[in-house]
Amino acid sequence: MNDITLRDALLIMPEIVLAVWASVILTIDLFLPQSKSNHRLMLLLSLIGIVMAMIATLTLAGQNTTAFFGTVIVDNFAVFFKVIFLLAAGLVLLSAENFLERVGENAAEFCGLLLFCTAGLMFMASGYELMTIYLALEVSSLSLAFLAAWNKRELRSSEAGLKFFVLSAVSSGILLFGMALMYGITGSTNLREIGRILTTPTIQAAPLLAMSMLIAGFGFKIAAVPFQMWTPDVYEGAPTPVTAFMSVASKAAGFAVVIRIFDVALGSGAIQAVWSDLFVVLSLLTMTVGNLAALLQTNLKRMLAYSSIAHVGYMLMGLAAASTFGLSSVLFYLLVYAFTNIGAFAVIIVMSRYVEGEDLSQYAGLARRAPLLSFILAICLLSLAGLPPLAGFFSKMYLFWAAAQAGLYITVVWGVLNSAISLYYYARVIKSMYLAEPAAEGQSSVSVGMAPAVSLAAAAIGVLIIGLLSGPFIQAATGAANSIVK
């Protein structure tokens, strides 16, 4: 192995660690006798792998260099997103201890797939060339499709996996056509080289068509309107730990790729003004459709699915600003969203042992049975609504400030109005937990295991700390945005 190859391998060490560790977990499981306690060992091994990958990721902070002939880049932008992916994977696995116990002998396969998926998402954040991005996208999408259909004996889980797989394949086809057209126009798949060639003062039809296909393909990945149709059914039907991971890590990876491509490859010339205006329209539509549809939901997972669509609309506002300020606001928003959304889903995961389904009526009077769980779910929902002094308030304020600085005043006003609408359906859940009568008398108290308790505590502390001490986190997001903007 020569020096260049070794150097390249070191730059993708976090992904190598996850992939190798996932293989180790699957291999160890082959030689273990079947036991009800195997899931704890698989969980522990998975968390060790995530910690090792996190350490490898943090050692790459401050670098700005490419590897493997320019197909992969390691900069603070990629490191920032890799930290989000690893945090999401760790918190989801911790909250899923009871789910892994029910999975039983297949716990190793579940943990291995989640680690492989996380490695694919990390490659997406580091991709600096179209084919590398596409291959990483397929690795993560196939893993998510299998995970969504995990409960194959349940109709809604099989339906969720099939819908995600089919629609993901269609969107990937559109995306691949757009990438092929971009290659035909520029003769290169390298993002920086594409950006250099497309620096033209006039708008040309072929690049616009390629750009439209890219937006359509990635619009599915981030669940932006009108490409969001899969989200409610898949979020509801998939196992709740998978839904939690999908809602945070997969969405963050989609935004990482969109930011990388549109800022580096399409971030100059006349085409920038076109996609900036297009993102404004998508932002307005996405936040409105997401919030209005969420008003009608009585299933918590479907409500959070539509809520996630609305939050995509807010983040598209930061992309539309087409500035470093706007990009850093999106990164900070994604960090806050990771803690907040996983915290909310972690409560649903714990409650799945005690209630049938995720209907709002099942959570009536929850504060009497599980006051701490109710408190954590309440602060997570209030953070999603954007109330101070929680982290969601500061992330929205920072995002709206960036959009206003770019002159997107109508979008900002519309975002504030949509935030007010969202408060209604979030408050409805809180009202049900604290004021409604329990659905049945004599319900047992809720017991939370050690691992889920750690996940819940981490999410709640993150929501509170990032809100009260947001300065360092905003600086980290700004540093990551600055590393991509040259």
C-alpha cells in the first residue's frame, strides 16, 4: 500500500470502521447460541462501533482535502454531518433496546443494516463526484427499504418497505438521468469542474433540465412537496426506530448532498438565481402542505411525518437564501432537529410496550402514568413548534434571520404563520397527555429501561442545552458552512 492509498483510507476511516464493524457483528452472531440476551450484546457492540467511528470522525475536523482522485472530500461540512448521522444512529439504537428484544435472534441483522446505512449516509456527505454520491445514496436507500419492511409479518410494515423501495427506485432513476445529462453537458462528474464549466451569464436549456431532474430526485429524498407522497405511509408502517432514524439521518444526508451539489456545481452564474427562486416556491408549498395535513392527523407517527415535511419547508428557506448565512442556519437547524425528533420518537418507542398503536387517544392521561416521559415529549413538541427558550426557537429564529437578510421577507412571514399553525397540533398532544382522562382505568405505570433512558435524557438535554447555550453550536455550523463556500 503506497502513501497516497494509505492517506486516502485514513480520510474515510469512519466509514471503514462502520462497515467492518457491521460485518464483525454479523459474523459474531453466527457463532452465538440463540439466547434472549443476545440483543444486549448486539446493542453494546453496535454502540462501540459508533463510538469508534465518532472518534475517527472528530480526528478529521479542520481538514479540507480530497481523496481517491477527487471523488471524496473531507472538510468541516462533511464532519458536521457525519457527527449528526452517528448521533442519530446511537440515540436510535439506545431507544430501541425493547424493540431489539422483540426482534430476538435477528437483532444482529438489524444493527448491522443500521450501521451499513449510516456508512452510506456518511459517504453521501463526503461525495464530491456525481457517481460517488449516487452509489452512496443507493447503499443507504436499499438499507432503509429493508429496515422499513423489517416486520414482514405486519401488512403495514411490508407496505412501507415496498412503497419506499419502488418510489426510491423511481426517484433514483430520475436523479441518474439528471446526472447523466449533467455529464453530457460538462464532460465531467466532478462537482468543482462542473461548477467551473457552468459559470455562464446566460441561462441555457440543457443545464436547467438537468437541474430540474436533480431537484426532483433529491426532492424525494428530503420529502419536499410535491415529492412527499411516500412519507406518511412509510413513517407510519415502518418500525418506530427505523422511522426515527429515517426522519433525521436520511433527511440530513439529503440536505448535505443538495447543499454540496447546488453550492459547488451550480452555485454561480445565471443558474443560481433560477434554483434559488425555485427553492422559495418549494419552501412555501412544503411548509404549508405539511402543516395543514398534520392538523388532521390522530396518529402520532403520521402527524410527525407531516410535521417533518413542514420542517423541510423551513430548511428550504435557508437554501433559497443562497448565502453562507443561509447554509449555516440549515446546518444548525438539522442539528437541533436531530435531538428534538429522536426525543419525540423515543417516547413512542418506549410506549409501544404499553399501548396498541400510536393513536392520540392511547396517550390520554399519560402524565399520570409516566410524568417524565410526558415532560420529554412535551418539550420536544414545543421545540418543534419553535417556542423559547428551547433549541427549536433559536434554530427557527436563526433560519428566518438568514432568509430576511437575503430579502425573502414574504417567505419569512409565511414561515412564522406556519409555525403558529403547527403549535395547534403539537399542543393537542400535550393537552391529551396532561388534561384528558385516561382511556382505561387501572393502567400500569410505565417502566423505562437503562438504554432508552440514556437516549431520552440525551435528547432532552440536547433540546435544552442547545437552546440555552446555542453560541458554540452556531459557530460549529458556521464553520462547516464556511468550509464549503469558497
